[in-house]
Amino acid sequence: MRLIAVANHKGGVGKSTTVINVAAALASLGHRVLVVDTDAQGHTSLGLNIQTSNKQTLAELLCSEHVSVSDVVQRTAVKRLDIIPSDLSLAIAEVKLSTMPAKEYRLRTKFKGIEDFPYDFVIFDCAPTFGTITMNVFTVAHEIVLPIQLGYFSLEGVNTFIDTIQFVNKTIGSLVNHTIAINGVLITAYDTRTKLAREILVTVQDIFKDTLFKTAIPQNIKINEAQSHGKTIFEYDATCKGAVAYMSLAQEIIERDIHEQYKQDAKKSKEKAISR
Ligand SMILES: Nc1ncnc2c1ncn2[C@@H]1O[C@H](COP(=O)(O)OP(=O)(O)OP(=O)(O)O)[C@@H](O)[C@H]1O
Ligand SMILES: [Mg+2]
């Protein structure tokens, strides 16, 4: 099971759009996917046309002792794609959470045994903050997909993000023997027509090298339209360039399994230590 957080503390860079459409692409390729909406804006839940009224959500999972993962999972209209939704009640839950003991590990505790659930991928949509709920995600997920846009301020804050991940690993991660790493940097809403975007692309390729996904998601109005209809890009227009790009990204993510690599490296070094 791969546990992937789509995160950037910068707002509006395409996190929710990426979660919705990568999850749908993975599901269409035959994988079983659970999306976890960890943002009180609930954009991923809305984008997948999920109702939260009279339903338990991530807020209840985090704050109520007797609520378990299976109580909050909902099916989506997409085959093999389930969701733990969120809505504004998560904002109140975050305030409650901040007064609880071991507040960064609530999700980790609830996700104990997640490996026994029938999912190949769990994909977390993060809020544009480093708040308590995002810290909860970072102590559960192993990999990060970091979406960026090629605007004038696009790289501002990326170093802060990388430093924060290292800090999380050294502090709250190390207490539970958990690490999270950036699997890939993803360019979103790319507009090839602008000279500035093309120039920034060169800088971004130079900085991130192999960490940059080969796939860049183009600016595509169909992506906006799909969301406003509560549909994934594949339900809305499976042949548009946005759909083709998200499918290609899903394939790259499948091939780029850094956690498996990490586990194999750890196993090899353990075997080496034993044979000495
Ligand atoms: N490739 C794209 N082409 C066109 N529009 C896009 C594309 N990607 C995202 N958008 C639009 O940009 C807006 C912001 O995207 P999105 O909500 O996914 O960002 P976000 O990082 O999740 O934002 P937040 O930080 O507020 O959670 C949305 O209106 C979305 O439809
Ligand atoms: Mg979002």
C-alpha cells in the first residue's frame, strides 16, 4: 500500500485537482484507491460530488474515540475509488485537536491496521498550511507529491517546505520511527505560451533534476469545468490534454515507488549487518 500526501503550504497550486484526477487515473488503471480529504475547504470532497450532511467525516474520525476508518469511508461514483470526506467541521476539529495529548498522532492511531484495508493507494489532500492536521498526515504518509506552478513567486517557499519536512522527520516522525520523503515535484497549470513559464521551467529542472516528474500538467479549462460539475477529468472529457497528462502522471507515480525502494534498502542493510 502506498500512502501519498499531496502537499504544499502555498495555496491554489493544484493540490486538490491533482488528488482528484490522479486518484481517478489510478482507479481506472485497476488500482483500489482511498482519498482522504484533510482540508476543511472540502474541495476534493466537492470535486468528487460527495455529500457530507448527516454523514461522519474526517473530523469525527480525528476527534471521537469510538469512530473508526470504516465508519467514515464513502464510495464515490468512480469504480474502485473511495473517500474519507471533509467539510468546514474539520476547522473546529483542528481547534479541538490542538488541545489533545499526542495531537500529531491521532490519524496514525486511527490508521493502525490500514494495511489490512483493500487499497493499493491512499492519497491525502492537504490544506495549504503546516497545521496540526497536516502534521497528522505527515506521520502517516510515506511520500509527498509537491505541486508547484511556474509563476514569478512559484519557488518562494519551496525551501521552507523542504526544511519543514526534515524537521518533521527529526521530531514527531522519529518518535514513532516514521519518515516521509518528497517523491516528486509536479508542475501544474503549465502554460507553454508564456516566456516567463518557459524560463522558470529551466530553473526548476536545474534545481529538482530527477525529483521533478517528467509529466507537467497543462493549463486546461476542461479541468476547471470538470470540477464545477463534480466530476473527474476522465468522466468529463477523457481525451482532453488535462486527462492525458493526469493519466501519464499516474503511470509515473506507479513506477516511482520510493517507499518500496526505501524498504528494500533497509532490508539489505539489515541482512548485511546480520552476516557480519
Ligand atoms: N491544470 C489546470 N488547468 C486549469 N485550471 C486548474 C488546473 N489545476 C488547477 N486548476 C484550477 O485552479 C484552482 C486551484 O486549484 P486547486 O483547488 O486544485 O488548488 P489547491 O492547491 O488545492 O488550493 P488550496 O491551497 O486552496 O487547497 C481551481 O479552480 C482549479 O480548478
Ligand atoms: Mg485544495
